[in-house]
Amino acid sequence: MQNPDLTVDNEGRTSGRIQRANSLAGDVYEAIFAQLMSLGIAPGSRITVDNLVKEFNVSHTPIREALGRLEGEGLVVKTHLIGYRAAPQITRRRFDELYELRLLLEPAAAAKATATLDDERLAILREAAGVMARRVGKDERLRYSNFARQDAIFHDKIMEFAQNELIRETLNHQHTHFHIFRLMYHSRVTEEALDEHEAILAAFAAGDAGAAKKAMRVHIENSRDRLLPAFE
């Protein structure tokens, strides 16, 4: 949950004193993550630990812990004797490859997952899809970064329920959702994706594997088309 002591300005920069000691590194992580996803920290730009210490009024330790976690997610790059930078933007070639991979794997996984779903798993997917909280909060940039995480969780849960850990690990290793959401910031990206999540959920609820496969394919193709203008 976002710390109420943090605010996000018009450029996507999160600021404010972080006060909860029991989750300090987690709060710092969420604050930096929000900046990265909303492009408040531009791809490829240098991230200075000392500047973050001053910005959040915390010690070096939670900053380094948060940056280490972000490095593990592919959002931050650490270079020996130089320091941290935001990961560079993905190239058009990698973008095309990621979507080709997703179209090969995820529609079939959605169909397979359909047969494994019970009421409990459907409830988990509904929560992960972000549909119920789609209009919660007035800060569009913060909602955008939150949705990027929810989208990753939603797709990962579908892969989990499809019961193929190799495919799940392959997709997770690419950190696909975090990279594609950093291509551009636009509320259309979230609103249309949420509509598509609803279509996938409806197919799951109906137990229709064919409809789930089709809805997932449409969702991924539309996601690709929404983000392609970032390369123009």
C-alpha cells in the first residue's frame, strides 16, 4: 500500500518523508518504482543514492536495498565503480520479440488455466486484474505505476494456474510488463487494458477455454498496438 506521506508531483516524482520504520525499504522501493514507471526517472538516466537520501530523508541502507530489488527486476542497472542507472528503454526489436513470445505462449496458457479454476482462484484473478479498483485514486501517474504491477501479477497468476512452471519462469525472467509500461505514459493504456481484463475474466467465469484463448490473444495484440507509437 502506498505510504500516505508520499506525494507524486506533475512530473511523476515521488517525494515526502517516509516514516514507517517497519517497512522503510519497501516504501522507498515503491516510491522509486513509481518514478521509474511514470517516467519521472527517465530510462538510462543516472540514479544517485545521495540524492535519494536527501529526497526521502532516509539513510543509505533502505535506498540501497530498494535499488537492489529494482535491479533484480531489470528496472535498474548497477555498474561497478559508476553506480546506478535506470535501465535503458527496450528496443523495437526486443519489443517485437517479446510480443511474439507472448502470443505464442499466453493465449494457450489462458485456455489451459480455464480448466483449473475454482471460485477461489477466480476471486484471486479478479483481484489481480485490477478491475475492481480501476477508478480508485485521483493521481493518474500513481495509478499507472500501480496498474503496471497489477498487470504483471494478473498475467503471472494465469500462468501459475496453467501449471507450466517453465513457461511461467521464462516470461517472468523477461520482466515484460515493467519494460513495456515504461515505453509511454497514457491513461488509455490502463483503461483499455482493464476492459480487456474483464473480457478474459468473463471467459474464465464461463469456463470457456476457447473464449479465454481468444480474449487473451486480443488483449496482447491490442497492448502491442497501443504501445507501438512509442517507437515513432
